[in-house]
Amino acid sequence: MIKYESAQFETSFGTSAQLKESDLPEIAFAGKSNVGKSSLLNKILNRKSLAKVSSMPGKTVTINFFRLNCCRFVDLPGYGYAKVSRDEKLRWADLMESYFKTDRDIRLVVQLLDMRHKPTQDDLDMIDFLVQTGYNFIVVLTKCDKLNKTETAKMLESITQEIHKYADVDVIPFSSLKGTGVAQVREQIEKALG
């Protein structure tokens, strides 16, 4: 049984060489910069500011590990932020690749997309990567509270159709403000941890 309130920040790594071996099941959170990964983590863990939230994109430049009683949550650096140097983008790419290519017990990848926009090419590339490598994943559509009911239904249908070209995965609208989707995301995490 997962105890969300047991979560503690454990460590963060900025280069692939620093990554330690995986000794617990991991739930990874991926998405482009400023999509709301930290806000989602805080809401799921029922904490105010365990994961640092910033209005500036590209703030998470390390892989951050949070330890729970039976697993780790892993906050991956956001991708696709244009205003960073080429060297920084290469460092992020190496870090992400090393995370996924080392022998880790990754039970679920929570792929975040901003519900207000169509998926970017970076988003679709990430989904394609998850499909090609066989990772178990779900798609969470963040910031659903920023749309009205009609816009939400329209974007949900449009994004789901786009994603289902790649894989038949669960797509969950989410709001860290209203708590929409928290129960469904937790349910998927618990199912993945089995």
C-alpha cells in the first residue's frame, strides 16, 4: 500500500554519471517545460511545496528523486524549452537517455501534456519513444481548469485521437487547482506498482 504522505525529497542528479542504481520501483513524470509536473507531484502527494514550482519554464534541470514507503517518484527535466543553450539541451538529452536506458525498475511513466494546446512534436516524439521502448505509460492533460466545459470536451477528444494514433493509453484531464484527476492518476500508479 502506497503512503503518499510518506514522500520525502531524496536527491537530484544533473549529469548521467551521477545516476545511482535503481533499488525501488519508480514512477517517472515527464513532459515539456512548464507543463505542471511539480504542481501535479505536489497534488498527488498531498503536499504544498515538496516539488519546487516555478512560473519560469526550464526550471527543473535535474532529475529529482522523491522516496515513498514502497517506491520512488522521479521528476524528469522538462524538454522543449527554446531559451537554453545547445550545451544545456545536450546535457538534458544525455541525462534523460541515461535514465531510460539504464536498468531501472520503471513501472509507469506519467506523460504530461498541457490540455490548452495540441501536443508539440517533442510531446509526440516522447510518446513514440515510450511506445517503441515498451514502457507502461499514461497521459495526463494538465491545466484543465483553464478551459470551460465545451473547450475541455473538444480538446480531450482532439488530443486523445492524436495520442491513440500511437497507443491506446489512458488519457486523464488534471487540475492541481481543483484536484480533478488526482484519484485516477493515483489509481494508475497503484495498479502499476501492483
